[in-house]
Amino acid sequence: MRVLFVCLGNICRSPTVEGVFRDIARREFPRLTVTADSAGTANYHVGEPPDRRAIAAARRRGYDLSMLRAREVDGSDFTEFDLLLAMDGDNLAALRARAPSEATARIGLFLQYAPDARRTDVPDPYYGAADGFDLVVDLAESGARGLLSALASYSSRAGSRPRSAPPPPNEEGVEDQTT
């Protein structure tokens, strides 16, 4: 299973989720074969590392984001990944608008896998205080565990290599935003 996490500039939310997801997958779901990447819908920061505040917030919780570099979503992502998960509704709309006709990836919101978060969007901390980056790490941990649990459950039902991504949980109040 290949998962791409997407925000606007790929320096705050999506790289945090990528780093947290990878680490939790390695530690808590070692038998699950999953790869992750992140990208932005804008090209503002291509090639740059995550925001220093994102790196610091993640580091305080034991995650290392320093090796990640921003990139922009491209057309091949819609067929190379099984699941594209946006951090908010605006980036979800941007992904849907960019999806080529041959897209095979399921597109949705990351926090659909964290219904206990009681929100649909991971807020953008870029223009806010440091505690906004801590909230992103909290949401990343919750969503990553929910997504990994869904992938593990789906993988065990579908065999070792599922042909498509699992649908998100359709909890009350959480719209199924997939294509």
C-alpha cells in the first residue's frame, strides 16, 4: 500500500504526518507493508526541508523530519499511490481538480481516519504560534494510528497485497470524501 499525504506547501502538515506515520508503522505495525510520501498542491517550497517549527515539534515527540524535502504533487501520483490524503478541504478540492482521468488512487481527507479528533481538517500552523505545530503532531499520531489500523484490517481481509485502498471509516458526521 502506498500513501501520499498532501497539504499546501509540504513543509508543515503533510511532512509531519509522513514522518509520524512512517515511525508508527515501523514500531507498531511491523508486518504491514506500507510506504508513505508527502507533497504539496503548491510549489512554494520545492526542495526545502520542513519548517523549523514542525521539525522541533516532531523532535519533542521523538520523530525526525529533518531528512524530508518538499515537493509538488504531480500527475503520476494519482496512479503511483493507492491513497492520497489531504490535510484539509481546500487541498482535497485541489487534488480532485488535478486528478487525471486515468487516476486510480482513492482521494480523501486524512482525518477521516481519526474520527475521535472531531474535526475534518488539520489546521495549517504556518502563520500561528508554536502550539499549532504541537496540535499537528497530535492529529498526525491519531490519524496515523487510525489509518494504519484500517490498512492492517483491510490487508488481512484482502490478502497480503490489496488491489485498492480501503475506504475510510464512515463515522457519523464524517462524510466519505473518496472518489
